Amino acid sequence: MTSADNDLIVRIAAKGDGVTADGRHVALAAPGDRLTADGALLHGPHHAASPCVHFPACGGCELQHVDEASLADFVSARVAGALAGQGVEAAELLPPHLSPPRTRRRASLRAARQGRKVTIGFAESGSHVLIDLAMCEVLDPRLFALVAPLRPLLNLILPDRRAAHVRMSLTDQGVDLLLEGVRVEGLAADEALLEFAAAHKLARLTIDEGDGQQARWEPEPVTVSFGGVPVAFPPFAFLQATPDGEAALVEVVRQALPPQGAIADLFCGLGTFALALGEARPVYAAEAARDLVLSLKSAANRAQRRMAVDHRDLFRRPLTPQELNRFAAIVIDPPRAGAREQVMQLAASSVPVIAYVSCNPASFARDAAHLIAGGYRLASVKPVGQFRWSTHVELAGTFRRS
């Protein structure tokens, strides 16, 4: 290999740096770029012009400098690399799904006030300094539309030299807004909140001054729908980041399931999979968060679904093989850390199919190794890039009994 070959950027590392053929890491480099002798970077065919004025300072995106093909390759490579690190081989690595720009329906921004100036945005990468958003290429426009009008509102309710969280979700009724760390004092502040909520047709406005959430505006009960079933939505409850990303994950799970038989949805949340896939079959759904359990149970009853919703901590009390073996298939969608306790029980079960949805390729690979040691094979994996231009990658894998 020549020195010129060594200077070529051949891939993107897990944290977003370009990597040369001889292993050097280069910030903001795309595959096909080349390092010169003096350390400059010559852009190659896969280097893209950033669509956002805040890149690369804003920590919301890390990969706006690469083209679509390189972004897709990165998403797939993150999954393949994690599996290889655990000695796990998938029979099929499916083409990745990438969410389009401006489709993020759930976001947590920071707000800070210095005198009369209010800054709202994401923090700079590796810093607590906030980028004051003038545009955003990942947020759904309905969420971003609130950023500018929030500044004068926060001037009234955010104490000077203090910070707050601005948490937004898109629901069936519109934008659900949760403001944390603010202080609402006096009639003028109260009236400003209601005027803001009405003017921007919010689905709900919730305030948390440090002593718990208080809904200040909710014209009708706020819901999100899965499989056509509306479910009561607690403020800033978990949702898949984009509707198309959710649809891609649901379709992978749907393809994995047998046509008949009862299924279990573990770490079910508000019922993303249980409701989308359980219209014509019995479903057992387990979740540790009580508010989500109550929402799902009520929604399933109203829709007359054959669903048993269980308030159960699957880390402390995982389903045993005897309980698992009653089901034709298991759907599992655990937090980032994975689900080692439940996976060990699954590995000892005889369930024919496991559909595992994950937001962390590393913990998925560790859990996959346990399932394979228990006699399962990883039939397929679908990488999903819901967090566009980010190094955060999700996936859905299908395990079948050998």
C-alpha cells in the first residue's frame, strides 16, 4: 500500500470521525476524502455540503458532511461492526432505512436566559454551550415553528441566568409541550401561558417548576395512535423518533411473526408493537412504567383488543421459560442497556421466534450472543437510522430456533 493509499478516508468510525486506510481519525471527513501532507482535507465524491448553518457546531447532528450513500453505509456498518465484535453473524443484513430530513417528532431542547436574551437549541458537541437555533433540518417543522415564539414567553417565566428544558412531542392533537425548570409567578405570566397555548394551537402545555408536572392547557385529552388505536399520552412519554422509522420497525416485526398464535410484547411502552400487530391475535404486554401501563390498558379495553397488560419490571422479574413457552413469538424492545436478565430466560425457552428491537447495536449484539448460545440463529437484521445525520443507530433483528 502506498502512502497515498494510506491518506484516503475509507470509512466513518462509530463516533463520526473519518478513518484513513492506516487508521488515523479525521474530524468531518467523508469516505473518499484525502489527507494532504500538510494535514489539509481534500473532499472526495462522497463529501456533501451541509444543509444547516449550525453544522458542525450544533451537537444535534454529526454527519451532515456525508452523502446519502455514505450515511446508509455508516448505519449498516454500525450494526455489522457491533455484531462482529461479539462474534455474531446474521444470516441476512437487510438494507438500512434512513428517515428523511425534518421528520423528528420528539425533541428535547435546552433554553437559557441571560438578561433579556433567551437561547434555545441543542448544546455544542462536547460542551454545555447552547446553539441558538435559527433553523433545523431534523425537527418536524411543526416543532421548530415554536422555537422563535418561545423566546419571548421564556423571558417572562425563566429566571435570569437559569436554564430550562423544552420538551416537544407531536401527538394526534398537535404539539405537546413540556417546560421544565421555569417559574410562573403572577397573573401576567399565567395569562401569557394560556395566550401562547391558544395562539399556537397546542395539544397541551405542561409546566414543571421542580415540584411535579402541572397541565396548564389541554382542550381535549392528548393521545397518540398505534394501529389505529388512540392511547392517552403522558407528557413527553417515549415515542419512536420518526413516524417512518416506527413504520419500518413495525414492518420488520410483522414479517417475523407467525400468522397465528398469541404473542408477548416485552418493554411494551404505550403499545407501539402490541397495538399495531395485535388486532387479530391475543397479546400479552409487559411494562414497568405505571403511567404507560394504565394508558395502554385503557386504550386496549376501549378498542376491545384481546390484550393482557401487565405492570411488571422485567429486569427484576423477567418472564420465565415456562411463561414464555406459551407464546408463538416474543417481541422485545428494551432500553439502551439491553435486557440481559430477560434474554437469559429467553435463551432457555423454546419460543420459535423472537423479534428484538434495539436502540443500541452494542447491547443488542451482547444479548444476541446469549440467544445464539441458547440455540437461536439470527435470521436477519434491519438497521434503522431514525436520528438522521447522527451516530445513533437503531435496528430490528429476527431470531429463530435452530
